[in-house]
Amino acid sequence: MTRELRPAFAGRRALVTGGLGFIGSHVARRLVALGADVTVIDALVPGYGGNLFNVHDVRDRIHLIVDDVRDEPAIEACVEGRDYVFNLVGQVSHTDSMSDPELDLENNCRAPLAVLEACRKANRAARVVYSSTRQIYGRPERTPVDESHPCRPVDVNGIHKWTAEQYHRLYDEVYGIASVVLRLSNTYGPGVLVKHPRQGFIGWFLRKIAEGGEIEVMGDGSQLRDMNYVDDVVDALLLAAAAPAARGQVFNLGAPAPVSLASLAKRMIEIAGRGSLRFVPFPPERKRIDVGSVTIDWSRIQRELAWSPRVELDDGLARSIRYYETHLPRYLD
């Protein structure tokens, strides 16, 4: 994939918002490998996943700005002259969005909107890629879920992410800022937040495995999910940025073989050779916003951008487990 993408990014200027976070840092590191001039902006908000260790191996090869994208002069300076803007800023906790909806509004609507406004004022020629979520679909009416499925989010986070998608569509249509949206499923890999369980189950599972502890699965564990290793997600983000035909489109990401949460936990325990599994009831606040099983139709991005996941689940889990066996203390401060 690196060879195919190098012509699109070598010598080009790219901005990654939220670039010290899980996915953003992987995007930044890949862009560096492709020969791009990379700027990263991240506010390093405690508990959101930003971590300087995520870019320790390329720290001297990126321009790092520790600031909030809602700081207008700062973000306008960041987007000016950029060929690509990866608008990855935001927070992904569904439960936090319900307990503090106004804070979620700031992080998942105002922040990505501030990036688009900066592009409108300082650089309408930038190509913008926004990372959304399959959570916007809510509880599936049909499966697998394709991009035409109705969007009926069951939590505030999903509503705000869907709203941010509409900002990108509007700024493309009205101001000519070329934008594309990717709806991510469950992304995992080195650097995923493991400090607390509020931003997704997979990071918490990895922490428990690294510590040799007990994985708690809510309900009966039959809920199906599409799992994507972070390298595959980065491939999709870069392909979307590089392909002129992707402009104005929305693409799902998914996996060839969705896996149940119970099966996922058991595979992690088997790969690590330690840990245990226990089923627990859903807390009421989680049950109210649970979507049940969700499987994704990702044929559009396969057909139009020739993207397919390349990392097998067991391989990706093994890589992730080894990473946290070595580096877990770096992610607990």
C-alpha cells in the first residue's frame, strides 16, 4: 500500500487534527513514511487518548502543535497551505456523551466545524477526510448495514457525529472544500486508549489481557461487531484522501468476518495464554443505548477505492497484546 500511495503524498503538506490520539497518530506516522510534510495538532485533553508516546518514533519528523482546534488563529495557521486535512478530532465515549451532552457537542460538533471554518477562511483547496462512526445508524433495521441505511443514533455521540458529517457535506457543496467521510466500525491496535473503558470495549479488553486479569463482557456476549486493525483503517483514510472520485462520498468500513464479543474475548485469552472471562449484566445507562448486533456492508469502499482489510483478526490481536505487554505503563498516566 505504501508504494501505491507514495505519489499522492510524497512532498505534500498534511495536517492531522487529534494527531496524538490513537488513529490520528497512526495516520501521522504513515504520512511521514510516505514522505509528506506533516503537522499534528492535539489539545492533549486528559482522558481522551492523546499521548506523546504515540509519536515518539517520529517526533523529530513532524511539526507538533499542542493547542485546541477551536483556537481560531491556531487552526487557521495550521490549515493554511495544506494539501490534505485529516479531521480526526473528537471524542468517542457514548456514555460520556449522555452524561455531558454539551461537552460532547463541543468536541464532536464545534471542534470539527472549527477545522472546516478555518479551511473556508484560509485554504479552500485542501482535501478533507473526516472520521465518523457506524454508531450514527443506531439499532439496525437490516443487516449488513450499508450507507443508505437510515441514521437514527441512540446516543448523543452518534447525533453529533452525524451532524459533523453534514457540516462536511455542506462545506463541500457550498464552499467547494473537497470532503469525504468514512464511517468507522470498531478499530483496534497499538495506541488505543486503555486507561478507562468509557471509549470502547476493545481497549479495556487489551488492558485486562496485558494485566492477566478478567474480561467482563456485558450481556450474553453474542453481540456481533466488525473489527478493523488500525493499519487497515489508515489505508482507508489515505485512499479516500488521494482519490478525487471519493469527493463528497460516504464510505463504511467493515470486516469480512464479524465476531461476537464473547468469541473475541476468548480469542484474546487464548492468544495471550492468560486472563479469564466473565459475563455481567448491562448497567442501565449502557443498556439504554446498546445497539445489539451490528454487521457492516463495506462493499462500496471495496468497489470504488479497492480497499479491503489486510490484517487478520488473530494477527492484529497478537500485535496489540504484545504492544501493551511492553508499553502498558505509558498509557496509564
